[in-house]
Amino acid sequence: MADFFILGIAFVFGACIGSFLNVCIARLPVGESIMFPGSKCPACQNAIRFYDNIPILSYLWLRGKCRHCGQSISLRYPMVEILTGLMAVLILFHFSLSLEAFVYFTMTAALIVVIYIDLDHQLIPDVISLPGILLGFLASFFLDALSFIDSLIGILSGGGILFAVAGGYYLLTGREGMGGGDIKLLAMIGAFLGWQGVCFTIFVSSVTGTVAGLLFMLFARKDLKFALPFGPFLSLGAIAYLFFGPQLIAWYFFGIPHF
């Protein structure tokens, strides 16, 4: 019972962080402060009172509408809160209450912001990736599972591999096929997960991105020149590595299942 109580607290904590992530997703791409002013309705711009800003519950109580103007509020807001809450629970369950849990929850929260901003704007803000590179590298000095050497190699390989891919694509086609935001994002992922995480992330994101791109072109009737944001696939690949990567690598190379 105590374990469920702790996981419940983790979910509430994660949902509250998710409410802040919604602010980041809405404001970072347009250059607005994420601290001031407080939350407001996207339609009528009226300030949202604290009792109407309780994660998940307020959305359900108000039936997804603004109290002032009655305009519908996007379902994305509670979905981000639920997703962040679930990630907090999964990370706590996987890493227990530890420094690793705090570090990797921070990384995951940043990746959630990246996913939604890149989907909306095809943009990965430097204000997330660049401090993330530094934070991941500094954290490697205190984490048992990640040495600072692995983190440094992860930064260099993560940024270097995508930089080489982007340069090669430009030389072959004369077009930019990958933005600098993706390069810095993978460098950030490498800082947190090491070079092993970079390799896993590239493989998983390439496979899922290719499948998603083919399906999108098939059903949306887009041609090969359509630009599909790659940041969400990199982010999902990194999250997959966090929970399953080392075990899958051990199973593939050594036949050792440790799930």
C-alpha cells in the first residue's frame, strides 16, 4: 500500500510539472517569458485562477472550456499533464527514489517539451538543448551508470553523427534535410545517456521515423520533399533507451535477458 501511495505522489508531482511544461510548449516558440505573466486563456486572454489551474482535475471540472469565455481548451493540456505524471511514475518505479530518477525525469520532461514544440513549429529551442547538454555532462560526475567519459563521447558522437548526415544530405541534394536543432538535441541525449544511448536512439528513431514518413506520405499524399520533424522520433528513441536500451543491447549481443 505504501508503494502505491508513493507512486501516486509521483504522479501528482509529475502532473504539476506537466502543467509547467504546457507553459513552456506554448511560450518558448514565440519568445515569451515562461514565468510571467501567469496562465491565461488562449482565446480571451483572461487570467486563469489557481482553482481553475489544477492539473487534469480543473479541465474535467470545467469540461474543457474557459470559465470566462466558454471557448474550448485543447485536450493537449491535460494529455501533457497525464503523460508527465505517468513518466514520473515509470521513472520512480524503474530507478527508485534516487539521483538517477531526478536526472532522468528532468531529461524526459525536456524531451516532452521538444516533442510538442517540434510537431507544432518544426523547431527545437536552444534554450532546452544547450543547457541540457551541460546538465547531462555535469550529472555524469555523480551517476554510477554513466561515466563522464561516456557522456563526453555521447555529446561528440551525437552531435557529430547528425552533423555528418546533414552535411552529406546537403551535398547530395542541395537541400537541408536536418536542422541544427536535431543535431544539438542528439548531443543532449548523448550527454545524458552516453554513446550507447546515441547509437540506440539513432537506430530506433530512424526506423520509426521512416515508417511514420511512409505512412504519412501514403495517407496524406505528400511527396518525398515533405519535411517531417525528426525531434519527436529522437526523443521517443531516447526514452525507449532509458527503460529498455541496456537490456535489449545485452540480449542482442550476449543473449542475456534482464527485463
